[in-house]
Amino acid sequence: MAKLAMFGGSRTIDRGSVPAEQIRWPIVTEAEHESARRVFDSGSFTSNSTGGGEVAALEREWAEFVGAPYCAAVSNGTAAIELALAAAGIEPGAEILVPALSFVASAVGAVQRMLVPVFVDIDPVTFAMSPAAAKELITPRTRAILVVHLHGLPADMTAFRALADQHGLLLIEDAAQSHGASYLGQRTGTLGDIATFSLNVVKNLPTCGEGGLITTADPELHRKVVLHRQFGEDLTRRERDYVSRVLAGNAKLSAVQAAFARCQLDRLAEYDAARQVNVRAMFDSLADLPGLLLPAVPEDRTHAWHILRMRFDPVAMGCPEVAPGALRTILHRALRAEGVPLQQYQLVPLPWQEAFRERAGFGGYPWKLNDVAPVTHRADDYPVTTAVIEDSLTLQRWHLNPNSGPALLRCAEAMHKVWENLDTLIPIARSVEHRPPWSEFTEERVEA
Ligand SMILES: *Cc1c(COP(=O)(O)O)cnc(C)c1O
């Protein structure tokens, strides 16, 4: 049995031994260089007008790709959420359901519109918001559901559509991680009333920096998004009149970013196809490791594989007495030592991020707009979210590269090595005193 790198054995994946061509992201080709020169030569650098230029071309191409009638490009994925909510005209103080497991931006976009995020526990299979848990949290003040297709897998949209229709709620997709994924044959971006995407450089459709896209089938929502994108000005007029029709800021996308994203969009389907093969091959080679739970993909949807999340089950590993968090900590150490770049994604449920615990907001708003009850932070408020955070690790970058197949198989090889050494690792896991990060503030009560 090979000695673990953690105990002085040789690393499975030596530092620098993985060729950059296999794991770099994003991939920049001659097409991207050429597109930037095209913008510089055009003299048209932003999206002050509608109809022409790189920004409008990206909007047309993305609308066509996802199958949505309308698309507006904006400055980033967080601004996209804020603008989608602005376009919907939801009043300050209203509640919006947001998943307890996501990137913080999913809730920040709402708070910036003075909406109160109400956090909902997740589904253990999809890792997206649980429709059953969402239903329990709907109040007369609820106006919208913001569903995140977490890690690239579409959420249970049939259930969310029914819930939204039943209660007259706006259904928003935060599709920042799910470019190209589909549900019942329809791409994310067409599954709710309005959808937001990020073009951040780490996403599946990256630009050279920051960017975002908003899709919808509703011409009125689209018109309002465009109005809110630039100072409330109506740019469909022949000449710019500098009249602000609604109070709004500036969230336009630059032409260089649009041109770069168009090059990436040309290759998105090809990269996605390669990713399906590479990820599947890695998972196939891991299928026989006891206690390793690989992500499930229900038959009615496809996965964009933005993030790969693997869960570890102490019971199936024959150590039911070990806390899942302790086991995950030891596996993390062992796998990092072997050179596998695993990370935790979100250390606490979103509502327990300090910003939300303290409810500082804008001088206590938007929460002050409601007679919100005092907050309690009970450890069992988000049982699935906390269980998933405790017992899993994620792979976040290498697999985005379409040539990552060999690198992923080396990760799998390292995992096999670690599993062969479980007998040495489990006693260590048993002896560590594990406290989840929220043990410091759960059960405490904070006055609103
Ligand atoms: C990245 C991300 C965002 C924010 O996008 P930015 O372009 O970085 O502002 C929002 N929601 C989710 C789920 C994300 O992963």
C-alpha cells in the first residue's frame, strides 16, 4: 500500500506536473485576441445604443442559444439579479425566497433592492432550493422566488413554477453557474419569468473580467431591464435625450467583454460536451469507493458541471461514530497533500454569513421596513444545508478545461490511494475534536 503524502509518502499529483493546457481557465485563443483588436478598431466601446456592436450581437446570440426571446447584457451577475428585481418593480420590504446554500450574491442582489431575503433549506439531491421547504416559508409579504441552479444542475422547476403560479410570485432563475444546462429539454434562462447569468472569468461562459446577461420572454420586463441598465434612459429613441425615466444607475457591459464572451460562446457547446465525457470518466473510476457520494443527475435534466461536489458518508465507510465534519477535514488534508485541489464551497449557510446575521444592511434596512421577528440562529434551521456543508468537498476549476480528462483521472487515482489508507485516517478523524464554524453563534438570539 502506497504511503500517503500526508505522512511523507510521494504526492500522486506533484506540484507543477499537470500541464497548464489541461487545467487553465478560461482558454484564450487567437479568436479572443482578434476580437479585442476588432473592438479597438471599431471605436465602439460600450453599449450606449441598442442594435449595433458587440454587446447587441452577444445579446442576440445568447438569446438564440438559450431559446429566450429577449436578452440584455449587463456589468456582472450580481447587477443582473438587482436589475431583474428592479424591472419586476417589487416594493421595498417585500420578501424573496433565496436558497440557504449559494454564493452570497444571490441574496445581495435582493438586499440592494431593499428586499428581505428569506432563506430556504436545500434539496439533498440537487443541492438547489427545496420546493417543499420554500412552500412553508411563503407569507403574505412574499413576492418572488429566486432559484439558483447550484453547481450547474437545474433546480426542480416544475414544482417552483407551480408554487409561483399558486401564490402569484415572480420566479427568477439565478443561472450564474448553469450556462447550457437544460431541464425537460429547455435551457436554463427560459425556465422562470426572468433569468440572470454571470460572465465572470471563473464561470462556464467566461469573459475577460466581469459581465452578466439577463434573459426573459416578457417584453415589458426586458424593456425595464434595459431602462435600468443606463440611468433610466430610453435608448430606443433616435437621439439620446438624457431623460431619466426611472431612478437607475449604470450597469452596462463593455464591448471588449462582449466580444470575448462571443468567442467563448462559439465554443461553449464543444467545451460542455468534453466536460460531460471527462467528468463522467472521473466519476466512473470513483464509483466503487465506499462512502463516496457523487452528484446525481435526474433523468429530466442535464448538468453544466460548474462545480463538482462530493459527499462523504461515515456510515458507509464503516465509522458511523465519526462526525461527518471530522471525516471531511481529514480527507481534505489527505487529498490536498496528494495534490488534489479540493475546496469547501461556502463555510456556513448564507443566512449565517456575518452580514446577514448582523442585519446591518443600509442602517438596518431593508429589515426595518418589516416588523420582522427577532432572529434566532438554531443549529437545525437548515438541516440539509448544514449536513451538506459538513460532509462534502468540491472541485471548482480544473474540470472546466475541456482537456482536463487526464488531470481528473489523476485526481481519481489520488482518491483511490486515500481510500486504501482509510484504516489509518479514520482513527485520526475519530480523535479530532470537530466543531462546525456555526457552533459559535447558533442558539444565540439577536434582537432585530
Ligand atoms: C458568480 C455568481 C453570482 C454573481 O455573479 P458575478 O458576475 O460574480 O457578480 C451570482 N450567483 C451565483 C450562484 C454565482 O455563482
